[in-house]
Amino acid sequence: MKRFRLIVVCFLGLFAAGCSRDIPAGGVVVYSDGTPLEKGLVLLSDGKFMYRGNITDGGVFKLGGLKQGNGLPAGTYKVTIGGANEYEYTESRNPQIDYDKSVLRIDPKYENPQTSGLTVDVKKGMSRITLTVDRYPIERANRK
């Protein structure tokens, strides 16, 4: 009887490992001119769970949950890109963004899933994801 239980447990473990619903997903983040974004973090959320991938050289990222690069379930996700902009603040009682000292690589709208306008449909057999972002508008940095 113990041998039968061992066989059943091994079979169930192999079955579960072979039926993983996580789909390997990754891609590249580029500006509209095709130049890669070299710094940041891609975050995908379905409203319940969040998956992430660090942006590396060439704008490349691999998505996963707790273990980066392990994939994610099929579905539609809202996209956020964080960590690309480096904000500096004024030294005052009510700190404001100091645009002269900040390094702004992308439009801040991409830092919020509600305003980014980016979504991704993850499905089995999908090819590399390409996320296209706008550079930070120079004229906005000159506002006071």
C-alpha cells in the first residue's frame, strides 16, 4: 500500500509540473524611434496579481512573479513602467519635482497603469512583446 501511495504522489507531482499554466514571456521596451529604453522595470497587473521584469541592456526584459523570468498565466494585463525616471525634489517645506536636476527618460504617464495606455495579451505560443514608449517631452520640463 505504501508503494502504491508513493507511485500516486510521484505521478501527481510530475503531472502538476507538466501542466504549469505559466507562459514564458518577455520582450523589449523601445522609444518610438526604435532606440531601446536601457533602465527601468516592467510591471504587468491583471488586477489581482502583479508580474515584473527588469529592463536590461538593449531594453530587454523577462517577466515573472516572485522569481523573475518564470513566466505568467495567460490573460490581459495593464502595463506600468517604473524606475526609468530619477526624480530630484526641491528642499522646501512643500517639496516639488526639480526638473533641472531630475533625469526623465519617459513620459510619467507610463508610471501608472491607469494612464499608461499599454496593455499586453499573454497567450501560449506568443512571440516577443514590444512595448513602445514616448520620451519625456522637453517642453514640459521647462514649465515652472
